Amino acid sequence: MIARVTLVAVAVSLAGTGVAFCGVAIYLSLCLIVSAPAAAAFTALILFLLAAASATIYLALFATHSIAPPAAIQTAPSQDTVVTVLAQLAKEHPLLAVGYAAALGMTEAMNRKAR
């Protein structure tokens, strides 16, 4: 598990570095044509459109179904029910279970702070 997390972190950092260098290259090439603020705006627009297009293509190709939160989490009367549902979810989708647990923890912390 640690190796997988490390590999994902390395892959994300390499991809981020590559995107940053592409952004700098686009910015510098646009600076020759337009002013610096306009070049920055066009670079941001280009990178945003590329990210949106990539996300759309990924969702169109790989997202065959959406995973809705289990009904027990939506109307959880007790903490035991939530733990049971998260344990069942962790067997099939461990990262999704961690995400739900984090979201539940954040909402619980926000509710405690508001009181």
C-alpha cells in the first residue's frame, strides 16, 4: 500500500511538473505576440480548456456508472451503522471508503464547531 501511494505521489508530481513546464512554454511563446498579462490569461485559458477536455474524455471513456453513497450513510441513526457500511464499502472500494469517512468526519467537526 505504501509503495502504491508513493508511486501515485511521484506520478502526480511528475505530471504537475510537466504541465507547469508546458504552461511556461506557452506563456513565453505568447509573450512574443501579445502583452504579458494577455499571455498569462491566454495560457490559463488554454490549460483550463485542456484540463476540461481531458476530464470529459476520461469520464466518457471510463466512467460506466456512478457510485452513490449507501443509503445507510444518508440516514445513519447510529455510529455503528456508519462503521458497518464503511467496512463493507472498504472491501470493494477502499479509497472511496476513506473519502466518505473523511467527509463524515468533516461534517461532524463542522457540526460540533457550530454548536
